[in-house]
Amino acid sequence: MVGVRLFSRVISAIAGVSLTFCLSGETIRVASINLQNYLIMDRLVEGEWKKQYPKPEKEKRALRAIIKAVDADVLALQEIGKRPFLNELWMDLNVTIGPVYPYALWMPAADDEEERHLALLSKHPFLSVRLEHDLDFVYFGGRKSPDRGLMEVEFQTKGTRWKLFNLHLKSKWTERKEDPGAGIRREKEARTIRDYLRKSSPPAGKPFYLVVGDFNDHRNSPALQRFLQVNDTPLTKLVPCEDSRGQRWTHHWAKADAYSRFDYILSTPSLIEKLVPNSAKIFDGPESVLASDHRMIYADFSF
């Protein structure tokens, strides 16, 4: 299966323990976080410009601490480098501090020049995986696809089949002067992904799925609205994540000292009925300041 890495050597030693945990309950915690450049790149490190430098170790330690604290059953990741970077994170978690994730999935970006990819860590086996989708749209006379693609994973919990879609929409970095803030590009990415969801999981069938990730836009933006409703037909509902102070921002742009909500968990009306009350959170522990410019979001669903 393209992109799947099960890390069999280590799994043989730990799978029995983790699967016992997975099957013992009916509540699934789903989480998502943009890792902020978990790859090698030119970057500013403690005031000094470094060429081709990996994500600093203190950021990685903070990230692992957050993952351990939230202890999600299914963790969607955005902005990770090539497969070896996921291997590194997987080993750091499974062999050292936990939690144990027997299953890991890495997906190459749709754009060959894109260095930031999607990934998934899970305590539960995948029922099915789809990483290649025919997604394209017209953009200023040419045809484009969502740069990072769409990760589609199906699970089965207590007899209920449900899907998770992991995405990372176009950033606000402008590539064309006709599209300031890349809002047009982002809306078109959202629309073509939304159309695929409608076709593969028609609303009339009351599907069970979540759409999670970094949408790079606000809740009232055209990109978000495409996922929520078509005409009078609701497609998904926004899971109301908030931190311990009741704040809902998930991204901090340090240069402008601006706080925004770009990361979301969207649920179909059928699946949101399984949302555990007061479980939708944004992690705001001290590690969140160091790990990434995004904060982890998560919610529990009872099956």
C-alpha cells in the first residue's frame, strides 16, 4: 500500500499491549497539529541563521511532550518532511516516551516540488487507505491540484465504519498578484475536495467522517464554508474546540504578533452526535509555545 509504514520490527514487541488498550474502550480521541517545518530547511535558530538545518531539538521535545499529554488515538499531522522524518518521530514516541502508535502513514504531496507532507499516527489499524485522488480545478486559465493532496483513512470502531480526511490547504503566501493572500486558490482547493466528499459519501446516506487539518483560513471564509454546507444541505459541523481559558485561536504569527484560528475538526452531522460533551480542546500547555506556531486540537467521540 503506497505510503504505509508499519515499522514491523518494533511493532512485534509492543503491539499486544497497545491493541489491548485500543479494544478496551469505546471512546476515540482524534487530534490534529501542524508541526511547523518538521524537515530540513534554512531557518533562524536562537538568533542565528542556519542553512539546511533540521527542526531544533527543543521544539521536537516540546512536540513529543504535547503528543504524550494529549494521548490521542488517531493523530493527523501536517507539515512534516519526507518519510524519514516521520520514522524519526515514530521511533522517538514508540521507543522512548510514548504513547505507542503501532500504525503510521505518510503521504507524499501532490506537487513534486512541495517539501511539506501529510502523515498520520494511530493506535488503531486502518480498515482502508486512499492517498491518490483525481482532484483538480481551473486556476487563472490553467489546471491545478491541491498541493498537499488529501489523505483518506477508514477505521472501524465497535462495528461502526468511519473516515478521517487529513488536509493542509494553500497558505496565505501569494504566488499571483491577481490572488492576494491566495484566497481564490484556497477556495478552489476546498471546493474540489468538498465535491469529492459529496460524491464518495453522499449526505443523504448520513456518512460518518471527519475533516481535520490546517485550513489556513477563518471560519467565515469561502474555503471553510465550502465544507460546511451546499445550498440548504449541511455537510459538516464545526467541532467547537477551545483552550483552558475559553480561547479558540490555533495559530500565532510571531512576526505580526497575530493570533488566528486556522486549524479545525469538521464532523458530519451523524458523527458529531457521538462527540463527547466538553471534550473538544486546544492544548495550551507551556510546551505549545515551543513546539510549533500551531496548537494541537482534539476531541473525543464515543462509539
